[in-house]
Amino acid sequence: MSATTTDHPASRAGARPRTVWRDIGSFLLLACVILPVVMFGAIAAYGFFIWFMQILFWGPPT
Amino acid sequence: MIRKTLRATRDLFLKPSVSIGLGILVTGGFIAGAVSWQGFNTAMEQTNKEEFCLSCHTMRDNMLPELQKTVHWSNRSGVRAECQDCHVPHEFTDKIARKMQASREVWGQIVGTIGTREKFEEHRIVLARREWARMEANDSRECRNCHDYGDMDINLMRPTSQVAMRAAAERDESCISCHKGIAHHLPDLKGSHNPAFDTLVSAASSTRVQADGAYYAVLPHKIYADPGLTQEIGSLEVAAKVRMLESNADAQRVELDLWRKNKGFGRVWYSNFGLNITSAILSKEVSRDETLVSVLDTREDPATGLEWQNVKAEVWMPTDSLIDSPEEIWEIARASYNQQCSTCHRQPEEAHFGANSWPAQFGGMVGFTSMDDDTAKMVLKYLQKHSSDFIETAHGGDPTKGVIQSARP
């Protein structure tokens, strides 16, 4: 992290507006795309896990 | 490339924002979380609707018209069961697992596994068994979301239903045990396949036959007049006893030593004198052919006045079709009998009836079970072979045993 902080865009003068847009972009990417996809994926993985366990060991739910 | 993505991901998560305030970030994240969760729930709800199920043509064309003819679609009280009420578990975990299982159904829709009515009918037994197993395991929970033994006024039912329902309520019987096919047609069980037969078939393929040994057919088998197995002359029933004469790679010659009624063509051959336990059925062209069939003995059955003949024939049949003891067959039959018949009533003891009364008793009831043809035949044979004619019990110890039949269908 120390290496990245030295060349962080914010440390350069005049780069501030670009950083704002970058941060907003990252935020939107995380909040609207990545995390919803991860949430959906995790729930799907959970469902598949339960299903496979049902096929292999547990049998249908009681 | 991978390292770059990793680094970008790390930065995305770990690098603090320098220009957006923490409060704004948290608020934004909070809102995005709420919206995502709501979106997820909406998606769950949307995929839990009848319209969604019916958007696939296999459901609309096959399941809907069948359901529409039942009381679960229209009734005087206006309460209706929709697809998801019966077919989707209501608890979160089971529901999610079921939704993921639907990936199989989506796949089936894409490749068209049940794309036509014919394919669907062919496949119905598989689908039905899956659903029955699910409902049996969860004790018909989806039914019980609406129906409850405690709230039923059994006195309002038809008298015939009252008997069954009282007993079922007492045992807290799972609804699906008796009420299969209540919302959709029952699968055509003819020609369907009982998985228990697989163990018999594999037992048969590992049985080493020896000349002069006694063996039993594991499944119904065709019999032939020639070693090339080209001239079909009839069929052998399950558990029919044969004596091995010779065997080569594909075919074996066996001797049938059975009884028949000396009437008509005498095509149906029975295992014992005077008892209607079918063991083989010959085609009428050969059943009176003296080059094939030899008559060893002739006796009159005093109960019917019919003449019975002890007949013998040497026939060819495919290999890997015999086992050396019928016990394995009886075990499967016994399990089917106990399981299928006891769901609605206490099944009678095998020896409660004679071998000649069982066919009528069994034939009247088998329609209420989910036995396929072969299983039904096997169970009937099991019952006959363990009837009062063969087994000494409280019912069967009568003086007429083994001489004549006391009860005839």
C-alpha cells in the first residue's frame, strides 16, 4: 500500500477533479454491479450447495 | 493480466476514497444494499408466480390443462392452489435450493427434453417419482399448508372416504401416500421401470449357471424354439422356475416343467397343479405342438372338474436372465407389497388368501398403487407363492391345504 500511496493521483496538484470522478466511478461499480452480483452469486452458490448435498447425502428436505 | 485484475480489485476495496465523504459512502452503500435486497426479493416473488411457471410451453401445454380439470383449480369455495403452492418449499433454504434445482428444468427447456407431449408422457414417471419422493420426505408439508387433519370434519366425507381418512389421521399419514395424481394425471406406469429390478438384473448377470441346476427368471423373458433366438414361442413370467440344460455365450436351453389346464390351446402354463400361478405363456401355434411339448401326467382338479396336464418343454432363452434362488425376487416384492399396500390400509397377511383368490384381491387394489406392470406381476406372484396354499399359518392350516382350493375367485 505504501508504494501506491506515493503515486496516488491526489498527491499531484490539479488532479483533484479526476480523483472525484474516479472515486464516484469506483463507488458506483461496487455498489451497483459488483456487490449485487456477488450477493446473487453467493445465494446461488448456497442453493447449489444445499441441492448437491441433498443429492449426495441428505436426501430431500424433511 | 490476472495480477492486474487482482491489484485493481484490491485497490477497489482497500484504497480509501480521498474525495467522497465517509457519510456519503455509507449512505450510498446503505441505499444500494436496500435496493439490491428488494430487487432480490422481487425476483424471488416474480419467479414464484403461476404466470412465470406457465411462461414455459411445457408447463402451459401439459400441466395446466390437467390441473384445470381438478378441484385444486376450481371449486365452490374459490380457494385455488397455484403451481408454487405445492411445488416450491416455503422456507428460505429449501426454497433457494429448489430454485437452483430449476436450472435443470431450464436446461430441459433449452434442449427440449420434454418438448413434445409424447416426450413429456414418456418422462412423466421420472418427474412424478422425483416429486413424490420430495413430498414423502417432507411429510406432504405443502399440502398441509392448507389442509390439516385436525380441522377436517371427517363426518362430512363420503362413507368410503371416512374409513380411510380416519385411519390416516390417526397415523398422521403423509397425504401423498394415497393422493398421488390428485392435481395432474398419473404417469402411465405400463412399461415404466422399477429401479429395484436393476439389482436383480445384476444378480442374474453374475449368476453362474450349471447344467441340471434349478433357476428362476428375474424378469419376464421371451422364450424361443432355436438357439439363435429367432423363433419366438412365448414368454416366461418373473420367478418362473426352469431347469438348466445347456448354456452358451448368448443363449441357454432350459426345461420347463409346469402344469396347464387341458382346455382350448393350453397356452397358459402354471407352476403348480390346481393353482393359477402363471409361469409361462406360449403362443398358440406351439402350445399343442407335440414335438415341443410332452405331456407327463394328467389329473383332474376336484374343485373345478377341469383336467390338468403336467407338461414339459425345452426352450431357448437369452443368458443372464436367471438367478439360483427366488428369495431375492421375493424380497423386492415383499418390500413393494408392504410399502404400497400399507399406506392406505393394513395389508392382509400373505397367507390370508389362497393362491387362487389372490389374483382377484390384488387385481381390485393394484390400481390404487403406483406399481408398474412388472412390479405388479411380481408382487402378485409373491403373494400367490406365499399364500395359504404354501404356508402354514393361523389362516392356512386348514385341512384342504394342498389338496383343493377352499376359495376360488
